[in-house]
Amino acid sequence: MLDWKVLASAFIAMIIVTIIMLEGFGASSFLSGGMSFISEWFGSSPFGGLVSGGSDGKQVTVTLYQPNLTLRPQEEVEIETVTVNISGFVGDIHADFDSKILVLYESGSDLKVAFPLKNIRISGFKINKLQLENSNFMIEPNITTDNGTIEMKDFFGTVTTKTNGLEFQGNVSELSAKIGDLSWELS
């Protein structure tokens, strides 16, 4: 009869080999959530060190207070308002806080859709790099400025409209800010 530790080790090895093979076929983004689940499940077991979930991104909440800001997510996003739900959107997203509208410009077409700029949530938002100079922003819990430089790298998460800004909540590989002569970096 097999010992439960041998059986569990064989199971974990099979999962790891399957994931490595599927990553070669471009399925790594599909499997990252599964790896997180497996990592949490095995975290308290003797096998917790064998499986690690996803990247070593850092969780952040950043609000950008720009009068106008255009963003282009790297992948498809889902956009939800009180009355509309758009899945698989690819293109530019322009937030105009002066006119209080959000405008979607679909890639590869002339389609342009405008919404009132309130109660909008953009899920699955991924951007490689966002850098703003002379900007008004807040990095929770306690960094705020009305004239600084902010740089985010490899952000993935949710963007939500606030009264006068866009709130980014998710993970980044790097986040830095410069306010006058002071510099700050998420470590």
C-alpha cells in the first residue's frame, strides 16, 4: 500500500509538469489563478514549499487625479457600469473629468462609445508601464501630492472611477514616486 506522502508528492509533481508543459503553449495566464489556489491549499501542508503561486507582485491602491487621462490596457478588459456590461474590450479608454465622461475607442474600428463618468469598474486591467509627471495622485495609505511623478510597472487589477479620479487596485512589480526632492519606492 502506498504511503499518503508518496501519493501526494506524485500528485504535486504531475501538476507541476503539466503546468510547465502548458506554459510553453501560452497558457500561463490561464493557469496563474490555479497556481494561486494550489499554493494556498498546500500552504499549511508539508508540501507548501513545493508550489508557489504567480508573480511576486506587490498589492497597491493608487488614485490618479488627472483632468484627462487616456489608457490602453495590454489585454482585453471587462467594463461595467450600472446599466451596461462590456466584455472583451480592446482599445483606448479616455477619462475626461472636466466633461464627466468616459470614452471607449475600439481598436481596429471607428467605434466610439461614451458613458457618464460615474460608477464604472474596469476589470482585468493590465498595463506594462504608466508614468505621469506633474501629476496629482494618492498612494494608499499615506502618500499624497498635487505635483509629483509616479511610475507603475506591470500593473494588473481593477480600475474604478471615483468622483474626480481613477483608482487602481491590484498588483505591480514596481511602484515609485517623486515629490520635489523626495523619492519613494515600493520595496
